[in-house]
Amino acid sequence: MSFDWAARAGEIAVAGKALEWASHGPAPAERPTIVLLHEGLGCVALWRDFPARLAQATGFGVLAFSRAGYGRSSPADLPRSLDYMTREACDVLPGVLDAMDFRRGILMGHSDGATIAAIHAGSVADRRVRGLALMAPHVFTEPTGLDEIRRARRAFEEGDVKAKMGKYHDDPEATFRGWNDAWLAPGFADWNVADSIDHWRVPALVIQGRQDQYGTARQVEEIETRAYSPVETLWLDDCRHSPHLDKPDEVLAAVADFTRRLERIEAAGPDAA
């Protein structure tokens, strides 16, 4: 399971699991890389055409991978612990970055993936990470979000969600339960990783839909209040929990502008304003 960017897809072995991946655009040795971190029910395939469009819009390479328990990757160890996102950020993601020869770039995550990126930036000393792009991040639980997760459970048990998920995940039952059971477990109502924001030392772009059913403006306000490093916020109207699907053009334009400014700052050197 060696990594070959030019192959455009394959598997890497990280933390005892085989993780599927797909690459777009230039290799890490040629240009910076955007590493995509999917949401709680996502995977490589469910990014759809967004990674290819992101590579084209930014000129960066783009690497998407499926965490254990998702897509065609190895099964996850269930039940997930309450700190599963911290474990992904600190124990798994560094291995992914090493395996793909990540040299410099940004972490871009959606929902759970955004949280994993946020935790990594505040917990792991990795100078290769030069910025964050976070779509619909959550850093603590909210009652409205938990209510939506309960509704998702009912939809899974009573509707055709499982059949639809089966198109993208090897074991849709385990994929759904691994996410849903963790969020609805006793004690998760007190989950909070906002202190990781205190230790960010790279710029961040936060993208939030105004109609996000899983998180309120409080999540963004917490980031803006706590971050020591620069934070830009993009609010999107008529947008729910998936900005890259609801408003792809706006998201692509914002990330492309963010990466261009990061490149200018880096080219100017450490004394640049």
C-alpha cells in the first residue's frame, strides 16, 4: 500500500487500517496541498466533483481520504470513544500526512472533518500546515444539533437512508452507528474541544451556512473569540450544513482567494504583515 500521487487513487496503511484516498492536481513536491477531511457520514466519493474543482480553482494539489469505517476503508473499531475526533486529529492524521509526503499546505474539513482539522492545528506541532479552511465546524455540542442527530437516527431506521449509504460505504450500518451512537452517547452533551483554538498559530477561513441545521452562530463566535491567529468568516445565505454542495462556487472562490493570500504572505517572508 505504497503511496503514488500519480496513480490518482489507492490505499495507504495508517494506524493499522487501510485507508482509501484520491488525489487531484499537482503532487506535493510541485505545489502546496489541500488535505480534505470529510464529515461524519462522508467519504472520498461523497466529495463528488469538489476536489477536482478545488484543485483547478487554487492550483494546489488536493488529497481526499476516507477515515476508517467510511467508504472503502477498513472498518473502524466500534463503539467510538467520546474523544474519537481528537484521536483522529492526533493519532491518525499525522500518519496520513507522512504517508502522502505532505510538505506544506492547508487542512480543509467539513463538519467532523473541520473539527479534526481544528484539533490538529491546536494540538500537533506541524509546521507543514500553513492554514485551515473549516466548513461548518463544531467545537462543542448544542441541543439543536443533538436534536438533528436524533432525527437522523429516526430517518435511518425508518427510511431508505441505509440503502442510499450502501452506494458509498462498505458497511452503511456500521458507518451510521459509529457516528450517530457516539454523538448520542451519555456524556457527549458535555463534549467541548474549543480550547484547541487557543493554540492555533495559522490563519483560518471559517465557512458557515446561515441555515445550518447542525450548528448555530455560536460555533463561529467561539472560534472568532478564542483564536490568536487571523480568522476570516464567510457566511452563506440559503445554505445548510454542506456549503461545498449548497454553494460550491462561493466556497471555491473563497478558498482560492485564501490560498492566494497565504502564498503571497509566504513569498514575502517571515517579516510580512
